[in-house]
Amino acid sequence: MIESRFGPNGGNRLPQPDTKNRLLEAAERLFASEGLSRTSLRAITCEAGVNVAAVHYHFGSKDELLVELVRRRIAPMNEERLARLDAIERASEGGPLPLEPVLRAFVEPAFRFRSEMSGHEQLGRFFGRLYAEPEEILESTLREIFEDVAKRFRDAFARAVPHLPDDELDWRFHFLVGTVVHTLMGRREMQAPTDDPPPDQEVIDRVIRFTAAGLSAPVEMGQ
């Protein structure tokens, strides 16, 4: 028996299981091709083949739809980071943590995420739009999305480089994040015009060596 798309009295349509995904996929296509501000709610619903009420039912607004789309794409990277950190912490049995494995747990999933974007033109364009056209609502959302990851890794680095005072560790962690983000966004700047970009593993190893040296450096007198 085919399940009815209507209520028991033939009234309003019941929400369909795939409607939410159709809206997310349509929004990502349009945000990538048209931009964040130029993509209207009506355009998204037309692309998804649903009515405007479906957006309000599943998300509440266009802004919340955008937030959910970002969450969905970033969540696997953060989950991998935390899973790898969990394994390192279990192996340490409460003792000091090895700096390089903790760095790799933080850095490598980000490069894998970027590689997936490179192999997925639409996804790459979407995140390019986020970078070029930041929406105010995303600032608080991104802080929330990365809050647990940042806290867990900040605590892990405190165990890996215990000689650092708290304020110095905070600065060095800030510089670590900046190094990773800048390298991810500007990788092609590090190649000659006729060269292919260096392999990800080579770039990762360089980032690890650089940031490990910065994190583990002795504290200057007077700091």
C-alpha cells in the first residue's frame, strides 16, 4: 500500500522524510552558484520542489537553514578530531600527552575536509561563498560548532606542553589555528605558477613541524 501524502481527512500534506535533505541540497547548490545574500527563500523552495512552509517547519528561516547546512558539513571533521583525541588520551592513561599526535589529530582532519571540498566543486564554491560573504549569524554558530573541539584540544595541549603558562598557551593555540586556516585557504600561494600544489601530506608535515616548534618553545624571561 502506498503511503498517503495527506492527512487522514485529505487535508494538509504531512512532512515528507526527504524534504529536509532536499531543502539542504537545493540551498547548497544555490548558495554556491548565486551567493548567500542573493539566494532567496522562494528560490530555494522552488529548486527543492516544496512550498515555503516546509522551510519554516524544518528550519524556521533561511538563516537557520544556512546554519544547519554548515553544521552538517563540518560535523564529520570535528567528530574525527575528537575521536582521534579520545584514542590518544586513552593510550596516555592520565599521563602527559605526546605533542605531535595531538597536533595531527587537530590538523589532518581539516586537510582531509579541504581535499573533499577540492574534489566536490559545488561544496568548494559553497565554502568559498562563506569565506567571501560571511553572514553575521554564522559568527556565533561557528563559535558554537567549534567550542567543544577548541576546549578539548586546548586542554590536551596543556598536557602536552605543561611548561607553558595559561596565557601563553592561549596565544600559541590562537597562532596554531591561524596557521592551519591560512594554509588551508592559501595553499596555491606556496607554489610556482607552473607547478602543481604540493601533496597534502607534505603540507601537513610542514605545518606539524612548524607548529610543534612554536608550541614547545621555551617561554622567554619576563613573559
